[in-house]
Amino acid sequence: MKAQRGDSLNRIGTLQDDSTTVPPITVFRYHSSFSSSIKKHPVSAFFFIPSVGDRFLPNRCLMDLDKAHTLLTSKTPQFNTSSNFNQAYRQKLIENLSLDSQGRPFKIMVFRGSPKSSRKSIRFVDELRQEVAAIFEKDCKQTPYRCIPKGEKRVLDAPRLRNDYYSNIMSWGINNILAVALGPELYLWNSEDQAVHKLLQVRGGNDWPTSVTWSEDASTLAVGYMCSNLQLWDVESSKLIRSLQGHSGRIASTAWNGHILTSGSRDKSIINHDVRAANSLASCIKRHADEVCGLKWSTEGNRLASGGNENLLYIWEASKMSSSKFLHRLSDHCAAVKALAWCPYQNNVLASGGGLSDGCIKIWNTEKGICINNIETKAQICGLEWNRHHKEILSGHGYSIRENQNKLCLWRYPSMTKVGELGNHKSRIINLCQSPDGITVISAGADETLRFWDVFGPPTAGAGNSMVSDLQGLLSFRTSLLR
Amino acid sequence: MASRTVAKDIITLRGSAAIVSEFFGYAANSILYNRGVYPEESFAKVKKYGLPMLLTQDEGVKSFISNLTAQLSEWLEAGKLQRVVMVIMSKAANEVLERWNFSIETDSDVVEKGVSREKSDREIMREIQAIMRQIASSITYLPCLDEPCVFDVLAYTDTDVPVPFTWIESDPKLIANPQMVKLHSFDTKIHKVDTLVSYKNDEWDEQ
């Protein structure tokens, strides 16, 4: 709206800018030459004072100038509201506060006389809406009864699996090979032919792998150790490619983002390694106050979630990692945040799970840094996996005082109602891992077993879903960290 | 011509109260129609104030408004009514979307001493007509009410007024950070009615 006085004459004054044309209430004459700088002929200045306000001339009678002046100029400090004033004073205060702008006391009443018509609106658009809502509900009800398998598809023996909550010793790469660290040894299990192959063994007895992660293209396997070593292995040739330095404590969590390998350690720092460069250290972040036990990059690779043993969850932006400036610092959990999982179908939605004293699964909107949902599972959460085929999330549990001990629980998203639970583990679950096709979930338990559950299938009808996601995977260009 | 002397329009307190409460009845109907609170088919046209005014034919709403205006008239005669607010809320969330505020200033002399005033009927009708037109044209700038809505009527009275049987004490049902538009006012020389509509900011407009 151009700031011409003339314009305001023809409009009902509004306090906002809009470009809708208003049928002019022709009460005042439009004087076009009022704002022109060139005076064609002497014009009796029509000093029209509008009785309505426009953006530049606020309506004085709508303003309480005295109050505004006081608020702007007063320097009295705010005192807290817990005052010790007695009842009579309070009563007087209440009476006085219900004065309107003219200083008259008033009371407000709402009419609740004869009931208004409760007949439903017969607007066509409302009818349509109701129809759509009914169809939607029917649909929802028809999606039955999700069949959750009663038992596991397969059980693998996992002797010497370390009973350590903080390690992440399992990873299933898109090459269909599962890498799992059992004690000081690292084994590779091929899910296609069930072949087992030992990749490495650590000698000495005081060092063992604490974190295992496949790179996104499964060409490299990152192994973090108890003694703070970080190694990159080429699995085809079973050779150690590189050893990365930087940490001074055990590496409990690692996450890949393209060519960036992020590692979190007991020395409270998070290091980003660029595995292509000779000097691999891209950035080092020291924000956590305790061991960094959960690390996950978002699916697009722009955000990193890091959970610590001091119960804090930080969200980092990929581009701002070198300055140690976090995007959000979320302190809602009351125990270590190890389980982290980004939602595959909603950008920037993160699920985090707390440890024994917390037991809550919290769903976050990482754009705004707010918790949008919270479920209390009352059990230690060691892993979270989103179901790509149905809108669900699976949580793996360890110790509990009440329920869900050693179980896997499936929750519908976003309603977060429990769909079911699975679990035959004799003792607590340490890690969860999902197959590349998104159908099977493996749980590693302290009872030295790896159990396979076909809980995420079947893929939704028409297979359109999984096909689309595959295509998206092929076409998506991952944003990489710019230097 | 002598016989065409302008009859001095005498307005009594009772007459003014009747005018204002009638105005409110028609204004309420107009708001309900224009804002789509009730379906358009449920309204019928009548002639009033020199304009085609729409009145609801729904029995429930009709009796609601007539009971309401009867009470308002009573309060206006006693000079106790300060303002009347019509609140439009979304049915689902019970969130206040619009507030039509009619503030009333009463000439206390008339209430106390029972004098009467003079104003031409036509003049008053013209003023009311202007307001009705403005209400009708308000749909051009008020945000769309897409969802089913319900309305409520609040009355601000003096504190010494006893709460009648069909009314209950209420909170003002304010809107946070509203946009406000002041409409025209009309004056019967005994009661002056100012109209103001405040509405919730439409998300689309926030840039």
C-alpha cells in the first residue's frame, strides 16, 4: 500500500496492509492532489482527520496513551508476584483491575438462555469435509491389525558379546553384510548366504571394539576401540585402510555422513573426520559434559544429533560444526541419551530414547527444537528404529523396574499407541539394527544372542512406497560439508 | 408548508433502548449471515433501515436472539449496559476468532431524571444503515472462517447488576494480538453505540 494520504480516504481504515479493494463508503471526497508535490492550483488543504486509523495514523481512541506512556518510561523493577498482601487488599485490587478504559468497573456475562440450534451446518463444504473424514477413518480402521511375528526368524549365537549399554557394536550395511563385535573380535555375517567371516581380533585383552558402523555405501567399515583408536577397514580385502587419531577415551558412537565420519567418545568430544584428507581432523566439538553415547546424522545429512551420558541431547548443523555452535540443546531427558533415530518420512523429526532413570521416547521437531511427543516406556531404551514401510517406531529395552524389560516395543506414529511387543531375550537388549530393505530388525542381547525379527514388513501394498524410496535414494544428492 | 413542519422526533429512554436492542438483533443476524456461521439458506430477507436485512429462520437462533435483546433492552433502560460483544469461536478448538464489540455510552442525565431528547428518526436510521453496510462489506478484509463456528454474546454491565437466570459470569474471551477495525457509530442522543471488530490475524498475512 503506497503511503499516500489520499488513499486512506477511500478505505475503511485497517491496521494491516492488504490489497483487497473495499467498496468505498463514499462519505469523504477523494482529494487527489493532496499528496502531489506539484501544486497545480491553490487547493484548500483538506485536512481530513480520519476517524479510522490507517497504518500511519493510529486511531487514538483505540489507544490507552497513559498506560502506554507509563509502560515505556517507567523504570520500576519487576517484583515477583508472590506477595504477602492480605485478602482485603487483594479483593480491592481485583475490583479495581476490572475497570474498563473509562475507569468504570464492569462485569461480564455470557448469555446461556435458550439453546441455539444444534442442527449441524448444512454447508456443502462441511458436508464434503465430513465425508472425507469418514472415509479416512474407515481406511484407518481397515488397515488391520498389524501382524506382528510371535517369534524371531533366526537366532545367531553371539558368544562373548559385551554387556555394555554404551557400545554400538552392530551395523548392517547395504551390502547385506552384518558386522558385529563380539568381545575382542569382529565378525562379518553375510545375510545372503549366512557365511561368517572373522575380520579382526584385538590382542592384548584390554582393548576391544566399542563401536562399529558401515559407511553409507558399505565400502568402508569404521571401528572404534576402547583405547580410543578409530580404524577404517576395507572389507573386500580385509585390510586396514587407515587409523584415525584424535580421541583420548573410548569411542562409543560413530556415524557416517558421506565422506565424513563423526565419532563420539568418553573424552566428551565429538570429532568430524574427513576420510579423504591426509589430515583427517575436520572439526572437534567439546560441548558434552560426559561420554557421547549416541550419534546420528539426519537422512539428508544436514543435521547431527548427539546424545550424552549427562542426559543432554544436542542438535548440530552440518555447516556450523567447526564453530561448536549447536542448533539446539535439549535437556528433557533424565538419563543418558543413547538411542537416536531420524524419521525417514518427516524431515527434521528426531526420536530419542533415555536410559534407565528416564525411559521416555521423545519425538522432537529439530527445526524449532521442541518436543512434540513423549511416551513413557518405563524401561531403559537402548535403541530406536523407524519403520520405513509403515508409520511406526520400534524401541529396544533393557533394564526396567516395571514393564517392558528386555522387550522390543512397536509404537504407531504419530499417535504413539503401542501396537505390540516382542521379546524372547533372557536379559537386556544392548543394540538394535535394521536391515537395508527395512523389513528385519536385529536385537543384540546380553544373553549372547542376536535375534532377527521380521517386524517391519510387509511393505505397503503396491510396493510403490519402497520403490519410490529407492528411487529417491538414487537421485538424491547428499549435501556434503563445505570447507 | 405548515403541515410539513418537521415533527420533532422525541426520543425517550425506553424508545432509545428499543432502538439499540433492535439494532443489535439485526446486527447479530447480519454477522451470522455474512460470516457464514449459519448456512445462507436459513436466512430470509426483510426490509429494515432501508436495506434488505437477513434474519435467521432457525427457531433456536431466533428465540436465542430475541431473549437476548429483551434482556439488553431492560439493561439499557436502566442505563446499566456498558457494552455487548458478539464472539465467534471455532467449534472444534473453541478458539476465539472474531470479536464484534458494540460499546454503549449512556447519557446518565436521562436515566436519572427521565428527560427526553430530540433527534430525527431518519438520521438515526441513516447512521445504522451505514453500520450495517460496513458489516456486510467486512467480509472483504476479515479472514475466511473455513471451519464450523459457534457464537456467543457477552454483556459488560455495571457491577451492581444481578446476574439474571439465563446468564452466567464469564471471562472476556479476548483474542491475543488482534487486528482491529473500527466501524461507524450511531447516536440516539441517549445511547451512543460504537462498533469495533477485532479478529485473529490470518496466518497468510504474516510475512
